[in-house]
Amino acid sequence: MTCRWIAPALGVLLAGSAGAALGDKLDVVRDLAGRVGPVIGSALVCRDIARPRIQVIVDKFAVVIKEASPGEAERADVTQLFDRAVADGRRAVTAGQIDCALAERQLADLEKSITGPVSPGAAAPVTSAPATSPSAANTAVRGISDREIRFGISAPFSGSAKELGRQMKLGIDAAFNRVNDAGGVEGRMLRLIAADDGYEPTRTAETMKQLYEKERVFGIIGNVGTPTAVVAVPYALERKMLFFGAFTGANLLRRDPPDRYVFNYRASYAEETDAVVRYLVKVRRIPSKQIAVFAQQDPYGDSGFAGVAKAMRTLGAGDSTVLRLNYQRNTVDVDDAVAQLKAHKTPIKAIVMVATYRAAARFIEKTRDLYPAMIYTNVSFVGSTALADELMLLGKRYAAGVIVTQVVPAVAGYSSVVLEYKSALAKYFPGEAPDYVSLEGYVAANVLVEALRRAGPQLDTEKLVDTLESMRNLDMGLGTYLNFGRGEHQASHKVWGTALDETGKYQAIELE
């Protein structure tokens, strides 16, 4: 590792004379964090190196991070990156990759350059990678440096659906952290940058612009929602930016033939609703005319309702009489839907719910006493854990028997991928309970990681897309193989069935 250009860059930033925009400074500091951190980490392991020497540099770099960060989120993000780099330096010494003599020389070089005079032209090397960089050819690729690959996620981190965004990000971060601790992908750390769209399409254009223009991410992973995807997908496609593993089963992301830059991990809403309608009709013996749909009044609800209607047609039943009960996105106002259900002449025995967790729980709360034998089913987007929590607050009779279709295996199970996920969650986010949404984020992120590894060090979007399209029979421990192709951009078509018991735990059920 060389300190040849680290110290001049750090010195210029400390002096406040970098002459760059705040966003440019932040990019420089991120790169510096990945270079200064290992020097600090290796020095900390060596007992003969005095701690005050190390602390001086740490304190100076903390000032640099603070000055370059426009807000607390960016400051925390760069600090986390620096801490990971420090851990890398520690491991380098303990693994015998470098010795304490080299660690001492690196620290001395850094000290000398920082405290010494900075020449007028010293800033020149800041934006140039060292000549020995293995990824010099990638310096022009947005979101990629020789130290990291930046991905973005636009999701709700506020509002009534915020738990969906939080859990999706949690799962992706757990997967990325696990990979980073093992050295990253081709030596690059994976970083996720989040933007809060509040589950509102009107905010999504701005969050996507923020991720693309300000944060300069390489690609998007794990975006949450169908109505927001109506805005986000065209934005990504116009810029030929990867849009991977979104938390939605809408057909918007499943064109025929598929959009080149859009890849899905999960089964579609059409597949989820088909599975549950077949279950209700064939297993529970409910006539199709006694099945209704409670749906969000937007593209998410439309997609789920269309799936139910298609399933009805497939079973030979007409879809023109399917009762749809609507509510408005980001609200829990279900009174109109309840009134419509009461007024319906044909008795309804089962309701397929295409909703988010709070609205779904409110609807069940207001109808359970009116229809004690009603069967409630939900698609996976509802947010299984959040729904269970909401229902158990109302009482166990509201939760018992509620069905949720899933696109990942049971989190209470012992499959390889679930055990690996739980281990990562406990390590990086202690205290967080396993959740179906974060498990989906974890699985989707690991599929992307496998593609990044196969693509090799000279990475760009087109090469990654070609690599994804060549992936066949990928075994992630799910009990089903994952496949992509030029005409197939959805890796999994598997749907699992679960139902809540009286304790608020999900138990597996057979849908056929």
C-alpha cells in the first residue's frame, strides 16, 4: 500500500483549498477512507507504535469527514466505510500479509506528508488511481473505484410503509457486510446508499436523481413498491442503469421480452395470486364468486387484482363479477371498503388482500367480528412480520389463520440460506428479528454478488448484464434453482404458503 498520494489529498482537504464541489470532496474522502483506514488499522495491531501518533491522524481524518459531508447520513456512511477499512488493516497484520515494520513505515510516511508543506500542485493526484491499481480501466465507470462499488436503493424510510424499506435495506446490508468482511468482490467493498421516497411516486423522481447524479451509484438494488417503480424503472432504463431485485411482483418489471437492465429475483404477483386462488378454490373448496379482493387503489393493487382475475379465468370462472374493495395508498382508511363488503349481496368467504401491513390489519380488525369464518390471504409485499405484530396487538383471534404467500422459504426453518442469513443478521444487526422482507433482500443481494464475481475485475453495466443473462441453475440453498436468460429476467417462480398461528408465528402450509 502506498501513501504517496493519500497525504497530499488529505492535507489539501484539511486546508479547505481543494477547490471542488461538496459532492466531489465527498467522493475523494470516501476513497481516502479506504486508503487511510488500513494504515491506521495495521498500526493499531502493533504494540510498539505509540497510540498518540495514531490518534492524531484519526482526529484529523474525522475533521475531513465532517467538513466534506453535507449531512449526518453521509457522515455516518463514510465513517462506517473508514471503520471497515481499519478492520481490513488489522486483518492484514494478523493474517501475516504485512508486518509491523511495514506498518511503521506506512504510518511514518503518512505523518511526514500531512505535517509537511503542501505544494500548490499537490492536489493533482487526488482523482488518479495509483499506477498499480488492478482496476485502472474502470475509473471512468460510474459508481466504481478500485476500492468500492456503490449501489442505491429508493424506498420508504418514513410513512406508513417505512418498515418495508427498513427491512429490505437491512437484508441487503447484511449480505454486503458479509461479503465485505471476506474482502469484497475483486477487492472492492460493496456499499448501499439509501434515499427515502416515502412510498410516493411524486418523490421517486427526485430520489432516483439524487442516487444517480449526486451519489453516482453504479446500479439500483431493492427498490420498494409498484407505484414508485412506475417512475423509477423508466428513469433507470433511459440511463442504461441496472435495476435489480426490486421488492415488487408487478408486471411492469416483467416485460416480454424483458427490459435489458431490469432483473427480478422474486415470483410475480400473478404467480402469488394464482397460487392462493387455486388454494382457496381447490383445497378450501370456496366457490370463486365468494372470493373478493381488498386492494390498494394504485398500480400495486391493480397488479394484484389482475392476477386474481387471471387465475379465475384459468379455473374456468368468469372474472367480471370479482368484487374489488379499495383503499388509498399511505392511509388506513378502510371504511368504504368495509361498507362495500357489507352491501354485497353474495356472501364473501375469502378475501385476497393486496395491501400494506397497516391497512391490511385495520381491514381485518373492522371485519373479523362481522365475518368470524372469513379467510384472509395476503401477498408477500404486505410485510409479514409487521402484519403479525399489528394483528397480535389487536389480539390473537385477529392473527390466527391469516395467510401470507411468500417468495422466500420460512424464516423459522433450517435451510442453508436461512441459517446463513440468520447468522449474518445476528452478527451485523444484533437484536433484529428474522423477517421475510429482509430475507428477500439478503437473497437478492447474494444473487447480485454472484454475478459481480463472475463478471470479474473489469466491470461495467453491459458486462454485468451479459453475465446475469448467462446464469443458469444457481443453487442458493432455497430448494429451487435460480435461472436468468436473454428472455428470462426473473430468477425464481417459487411461491411458499404460510399462515399465522395464535402466537403470531408463521407456520408453513401446502398450497396444493
